[in-house]
Amino acid sequence: MFAEERKSKIARIIKEGKSVRVNELAKLFGVSESTIRRDLNELESLGIIKRTHGGAINSFAATFELSFAEKQDRFAKEKEYIGKLAARYIEDGDTIILDSGTTTQYIARSITAKNVTVITNSVTIAYELSNREDIEVIMTGGVIRSKTKALIGDIAQNTLKQFRCNKAFIAANGISLEFGVTTPTYLEAAVKRTMIENAKKVFLVADSSKFGQVSFALICPIERLDYIVTDKMDESQKKEFRALGVEVITE
């Protein structure tokens, strides 16, 4: 059996909802455990599976989500860099949408443009900007998700539909060329889609750990984005996104 055929069969087994162990797969396919580990590493790098100790599970089944406080401590330097970089694209007089998230919070902190209107579904971003006299803040309203401090639901979506904005800055948990932009919960995904639909230009802001990851709920295909702002990406990856009409900004 060729390596690609073996990997395809491994992926299919896992997609059927089964967790697998390295030693079991080695016996099933008649190869060494080191060969199976290499296969699983390659499948994980493509976002198809998620490695576990001694085996693997379906990456789409992984809906666990860190709390807002927990996320703040992860990749903080990278998020701050991305926030400052993205804020450069906010111009005087812009009307923008800032999605809820720890990376978008750094954008809010880094805005230097004047007379900006910010529409947000983030309780924390609205609070941070509330003392800025040169920024008008519009909150969407909606139901607060305690885990992410995001406002979600019909009220949030209906508010967003009333506006046409210059730019939207969207956060996500997973970015995959094959599976698109994803997040763990479909209710937040729905609000993010509404943000995208009501902005002229869409900026996805995400640190490099999010690439190749796939979460449960689809926000949009990669092609729906205009820009991706991240901390690092090699040129070959940038070309793949550019081929889909998306410009990657890293500096």
C-alpha cells in the first residue's frame, strides 16, 4: 500500500468518529509505529486530525474553547504586534467593526486615527474605548457569552445589519486553505458572518498558531477575506493565499 493511500484510510477511520492509537494502526497497516507517527504528524499539519498522547482524534470534534482570560495569556506578544499592525490600516473618519477577541482588543488599544466610529460586539473592547473622546462606540447588544465576553444572537446581528462600514476586523480560531475560517461555536460564527457581509474590506487578524487549525463552525471561505494580518508566514504560504485573492500582512 502506498503512503498516500494509507494516510487517506487513516483519515477516513478518524473522520468516522473513532479515536485511534499508534500501535493499533501499525498492526492494521503492517508498518512500524514510527511510520504511523509520521503519517499522523502530516495529517495534523493539514488540519485533518488532532494528535493525542499515543494516537489521534478527529480535529473537527475538538470544540473545546479557552476562556477570554486564558486566551489573553497565550501568544500575548504576537497579538500585541498584530494589533498595532492592523491599527495602521484604520484611517481618520473610518467606520469600522471590531469583532470580539483578545487580538482585536489589541487593535482597539492601538488606534491612533481620529474621529473613528467603532461598532463592536465585545464588552471588553467597548469598555476600553469608552474614555476615548475621539472615538464613537456603538455596541451591538445581544446575549453575553461569559466565556468570550462576546455579544451574540439575533439582536447583535440585527444591529450590525443597520450599518455599512469601511472595514471589519475579524478574529478566528482556525484558518485552513481547505476548510476556511472557523470558530468553535455556530452562534459566534453567525455574528462574524454578518460583520463580514456589512463591511467593504475584511481583515482577518490571527496569530500564526491558528493556521492549519479547523474548528467546528464555518465563518467563511478564505476567498471572502481581503487581508490577513498575522505575526509571521513564509512566502510559499503567502502565495497560496494570494492565489485566492487575499493579501497577507506581516510587517
